[in-house]
Amino acid sequence: MLTVRGLSRAYGEALVVDEVTFDVRPGRLTGFVGANGAGKTTTMRMLMGVLAPTAGEVLWDGAPITTEQRRTFGYMPEERGLYPRMSLVDQLVFLARLHGLDKAAATERARHLLDHFGLDERRDDLLDSLSLGNQQRVQVAAALIHRPTALILDEPFSGLDPLAVDSMVELLNDEVGPDVPVLFSSHQLELVERLCDDLVILSGGRVVVAGATDELREGGPLRYRVVVDDPTVLESLPGATLDRRDGDAAFVTISEGDPADLLAHLTGRTRVSEFHRHVEPLAHVFREATR
């Protein structure tokens, strides 16, 4: 497990990361989200040892992480780091050999990853001849080339169309085993909601929310979506408040009592065609946490 404890980074008087603490659990995708300038990229650079923390520590399986352990990680930085005038297969093989693979194994691994992204036929093309989306695919392949023990991806889905996103997610699911923790940042909250097992939200350099995504979404008010024939019965409810209307539907928050009691109250006064728990989307959790 990758553990961050009290991690801070200051530039002069400006504290851009302030005592950040969270876990990235093995075999789970952890989304790392926050507004521009929240400190996500700085935190990821400290995880990888690119930046030294002002305070705090990074742990790997409960002990302070070493340089050798970091070398086994896969990292995709915010600023892409591949060689634009080098062929796709040559630079993937080069990176694999830096991680200790022999030439034959490195070539086989590079072609496997390129084939997954539909790029094997272009393996001898130069990187800068590809579209930005395909360059992004190669960058992810570079992070996976050595079968990393942990994966840290800074905006891996930026600029990708939905089909490319699905292809990359499929690759991650195939390549990332149950022992590999994965942390990725993204501004695409709908994508994070669909993919992530866990979530960390940064605001102003501090962690404001962290936990399992489903639990965070369901941890808000007990709210129900209700559709009834006579909407006037919603104006006065025992132990509940009418929040808003959306066409024929109304959203009701239960402050006390059991949802079954509210349903019995409504069915005694009008026909109820819909009554179910409404869980707010991740975008709502994000807005509430960062306001």
C-alpha cells in the first residue's frame, strides 16, 4: 500500500501542499481531484521523489519509501516526457531496458501495449506524427512498460475521446493486478465517478474529503425522489422537507423517522408512482467539499 502522511510543500512563504494524508490501496483505483492549483501535481511529484517535501513522508507497505522502490513505479507526468522524433517502439523498448528487461522481452512488451491501443502498425512512426490522443496512449504505455508495482497518472484521460478512454480503462484493468495501487488525477468528475473505488479531494492544498467513492456519495442527506399524482401533499410532510421540483418529480429530504413512514403517509393521501433513494452525483460532493 502507498501511504501519504502529513505531506507538505512550501515555496518561500507560500504553502501549496498542507499536511496531506491519504492511502492508495492495492488493487483499487483512487481518484485525485481538485480545482486548478489545489496541489495535485505537486503532491504526485513528491510521491515520485521529483520534489522533496517540506514536511511529512511517503510510506510503502508501512515503511519509508526508498529510491529503489520508486523506480518500480509507473509514472505519467502532467508534462509529457517522451521523445517526439523517436519511433514509438524504439522509445518503449529503450524505457523497458532502463528497467532491466532484455531486448527481446522489451520488444515483445512494447508491441503488446501498442497492439492493445491499435498502434502496432504504426510502431515505426515518430511520436510527433501521431494525434494528441494517440500520443497520450503511448505515454500510458510508457508508464506500464515494466509492469509497475504502483501507478501514478497525472491527467491520463485528458484530450481522449470516449472510445480511447474505454480502451485505456480496459488496459488498466488487464495490466493492474490486485497488488498494485493506482492513483490518478482528473478534472472529469463523471469519469472519476465511473472508474474510481476511492476518492481524495484537495482544496487549497489540503485534503477535504477522502474515502470510498460509494460511501462518500451516499453519506449525504437521506434524500428521496418522489412522483405523486397530487403534488400538494408534498407541501407539508412529517419529518421531511421538500427540497426542489424537477418536472413531475420532487426531491424530499428526510430529517427524522423512517422512509417507510413517509411512504405510508403519502400512499394514504395520493397515488405514489415513484419513491426511491436519490444519491447525488460526485460533482455535487465535490462542490460541497470545496465551497
